[in-house]
Amino acid sequence: MAPPAVPAITTDHSASAAFGRVDENGTVFVRTKEGEKEVGSYPGATPEEALTYFARKYDELFASAVLLEQRLSQPEVPSKDVAEALKVLNGQVNEAAVVGDLEALATKLDEIQSNVAAKRTVEQQHRAEARVAATAERERLVAEAESIADQPESRIQWKQSGARMRELLDEWKAHQRSATRLDRDTETKLWQRFSAARNRFDKARRTHFAGLDAAHADAKGAKQRLVAEAEKLATSTDWAATASAFKRLMDDWRRAGRASRTDDDQLWARFKAAQDSFFAAKDAVVAAEEEQYRGNLAVKEELLVEAEALLPVTDLERAKAQLRAIQDKWDAAGKVPRADMDRIEKAMRRVEQTVRDAEERKWRSTNPEAAARAQGMVEQLERAVADLRDDLAKAEATGNAAKVRKAKDALEARQAWLDQARAGVREFGG
């Protein structure tokens, strides 16, 4: 905002000079409501010049009062500054020898004094409101610091929470530097809470990281032992046992926990290098064996074709003899590549199971006890079916639909059982 304009000092002081007179001795008087008051004299000057001189001094004081009034109207000018300037001006007016409307000047000064008091009241209200807002803002900072400090340790994110605590301290200092001041008692109590929260957090952080350092040291020691064991196993050619050992070491590694990032990365690089070295050597051997096994696979593929040609089984004894010969060659052929093992073995097992099933059926069909039991079941069911036919005829004769339906259902069920039993007898050649 632009500074207020300075009232111009007029060169026409006649209005003020009208409040004075000069006597025949050259003494200047000013008229007031209490009467005339001697002001002074201006030797060597005409009466008009003497009055103008003292009137100009009055106008300068009045202009100062107007300027002060304008300053008071500026929001950025504090009432305290205007009050101090008004005190100086009042002193100048009280001691001034001037000619002019002294009552108007006194009224102007009283108005300024009244407006200063009014502005001071407004400023006090604004300061009170600002203190309330500043107190609320400090309360917010304290509450957030306490919420960070009082978190369960398992949920604290130390890096983010530590950074936020530092930000809160910076905000606190910024508030202390601001124009709005809290009363000493309020600020002291809030600072004590804020400081206590920071101390609790710092203590918890030191405790946490001390424990973490200890855990890192334990994990480092355990992993160093695992690395040493892995490096010893790296050149082993006992493939199966060493592969199992590496699996156990890997499980132990996961359970060992974490060392510091640098230590963990370095130890893992050594552990993985040992592991990779062993498995690379193992894979090379397996690849060579797999290549050798491809010839065995070709032999077993041909034997499988011969075995599947035995199906369906029409001559059981001949099929069993040929299958035994094929099985002997199968066992002599040796291993096949891992990727083909399941497929080729399952195919041979199907042929073998089919031959066993044919042998089981033949045995059942030649078992005299089983044949006798089957024939007995047929005869029993035939008698039951005959009885149920008689029951159905009687029900139909009565015309009772419910009895007819019940008799038909029972007859159909027994007839189905009889058909199954007769089919079993036929398997025995009956």
C-alpha cells in the first residue's frame, strides 16, 4: 500500500492568523475560549508578518496531526507507533507559541487519541484470536508428535517417522519466530509435551536399532557358517546327497534372518556362487546322461510297440509268454531321459495291467465254487421272479392300481438282478 500523502503546507495562513492580534508594542496574542493568551513577539516585523509567522507554526502542527491521523488509518501501522508519535505531538502543542484555532487542534488530537484506543482494542482482539489459532497449531504439532511416539514398535516406519519428527521440530521453530507469541505458561507446557514425545521416539528408535544391530550380527554369523559349508559342498560329485544338503542350507538361510544390507548382499553372492557352481556341474553330468539315455528310449519305444500288439488278449498263455520276454528286454534297456520316463512307463504298465485283468477273468470263470454260487443265485432269483409274477397277476385281478404299480416295480428289480446273475453264470461256461 502506498504511504499516505503528506498534507501540503499552505502559504496562505490568513485563516489561522484570524485567531490572533498584535498590540501597539508588537506583542502577539491568540484568542481562545478562555480569552486571549500572549504568544510572543517578532521584532522588526510588521504586525501582518508577525501574525503570519505564528500562524504558519500553527498550520505546521495541524498538518502533523492530520498526517498522524492518516497513518492511524493504515492497517499495517500499529497503534503503538501512532500513540508514541501522538505523545510527542502533544508535547509540541503544549509548548508551542502559535496563532490559530487551538480548540480545533485540541479536538483533532482528542479524536486521534480516541481512534488510537479503538485501534488498540481491535489489535488486542486480533492478537487474542491469533494466539488461539497459534495455540491450536502448536497443539496439532504436539498431538502429531505424540501419535508418532506412541505407535506400537511393530508398526513404526522408522525412516518416515524420523523425517516427520524433524519436520515437526522445524515447524515449531518457525512458529516461535512468527509475530504471534503464546503466553509463557502455555508455550512451556506445550514444549514440554512436544519435547517428551521426541525423547520417547528417540529412545524407542535407539532401542530398536540396537536390537536390530544385535539381530544383524547373529544373522551374519549364522550366514557366514552357511556360506562356509556351501563352499565346501560346491565341488562335491555326490549329486543326490549334496542337492539335498543345499536344500537344507537354503531353508537354514531363510530362517537365519537378515544381516545388514551390505553384509547380506556379500554373503548371498558367495552362497549363490557356491550353489550355482555345484548345480552347474550336476546339470552338465545329467545332460550327458540324458543324451546317453536317448538310445535306451528308442529301444523301449520299439518294445512298447511289440507289447501293445498283444492287445486285445485272445490267447492268454501266449500273451503272457511274449510279455515276459518283452519285460526282460525292457529291464535290460536301462534308463530313459527324465522327461520321457513317466510317459513310457505308464504305457507299459497299461499293457501289463490288461494282461493281468484277462488272467483274473479266466481264473474266475474256471472256479467251481464261484460257478456253483452263481448258479445258486440264479435259481433263487428265478423262484423270486416267478412269485412276483403271481403277485402281479393277483394285483391286476383286484384292479388296485397302487398294488399293481408296487408289484411291477418289485418284479422289474428282481428281473434285473436275475439278468445280471445269468450273465455271470455264462462267464463260467454255464
